[in-house]
Amino acid sequence: MSIAVTAMMISLHTPLTAHAYVGSIQRTQTPPPQYEQVAPGVYRPPPRAPAASDTPSVSQQATELLRLLDTARMLTRQGEYQQALDMYTQGVRQYPDLALSEYARLGRALLLYQQGYASQALLELEDSEVAMKGYAEVHAALAAVLYAGMRWLCW
């Protein structure tokens, strides 16, 4: 197929506009104020701002949060409950928008209960139950805390 036929087919399928684009260069009669003139009637858009390299990507954030969760679990197994609680808290505060942070909230609530802060643990577990509807871990933890804290209701 020749170039003329291809150009004609493309022009039949594209709407007519006041300007035409050629690669990253725009051809127009009146230039937008921020565009640079390359040739008579040809203008180049301004360069894009570079991506913020200081902001970690979502995968980097998830990797760091997983590292914090693993470290907190290891500290819990070793009996270092306050340090583990600090790691869970750090994960919740640094990455509140990641779905993985709900596991940090759950671990934090369980450690709070284990350290004797039952009412705070109960509040956090109830928040986790709303956020993680349907997760068996949350419902089991909440049931255990409620059962252990309110045995007097059963007897």
C-alpha cells in the first residue's frame, strides 16, 4: 500500500482539528503560550517534568512493608513484644494506603491485647473487621478477644 493511500485512509478516519500532531511536534496556526517554536508554524510542547525519583514506587513500598511485617513477626516469636509493636505501628503509619497495612493493623491489635491493652485492641480489631470484611483471621481474633474479655457474660 502506498504512502498516499495510507495517508488518505488515516485522514478519512480522523476528525478534522485546528492542529495536527507529528510525533511530539504540534503544527498549528496559533501557538499555545507554553509551546516552543521549532519552525514556522511548527511548535514543540514543553518538556515533561521528570518523575519524582524520591517517591518510592508501590512495589518498593510493598516490599518495605513486607520486610517490616516479617521483622515484627520474628520479634514476636522471640518475645520482644514492644519492639514488634513498634514495627507494626511503623508499618501502619508509613504505608496507610497499602492494603497490606491492614495486616500490620491486625498484628498491632493482637500485640496490644497480649500486652494487656484489651480495650485498645478491641477497638483496633473492630476497625480491622470493617476494613477486612470476610477475613477469617480478623473474625477469629475479635471473637477470641471478646470471649477472653467478657467471660462473665457466659457464666
